[in-house]
Amino acid sequence: MPIIHIDFLEGRTQEQKEAMMKKVTEAICETLAVEPEKVRIILSEKSTDDISVGGVTLTKLRR
């Protein structure tokens, strides 16, 4: 059973997330020859305060 973890910045709509999960599921099924019911996807949305580059948060870098 494939388990896919996807981390991304918050701000996407529910429709965008569902479309992404559908496409990822299709790709996994095609490449690993598994049924869609076997695919698990875990989304983790992060704020720009939760991610840093060079020790500086993305929030501060975007200012």
C-alpha cells in the first residue's frame, strides 16, 4: 500500500487539493500497478512561518 506524504504552503483551495490528489493517485497506480483503493495520501499544509531558508522564515523573505 503506497503512502504518499505531501508538504506544501497553505493557500490552496479544496478543489485544487482534490485535483492534485486525484492526479497523484493516477500516477502511482500507473507506475506501481496498484489499485486506487490502495493509495493513501497525507497532505500537510505549512504556513510561511513554519519554513525557513538560511535560517530566515519565508514570511520574512517575502517582505
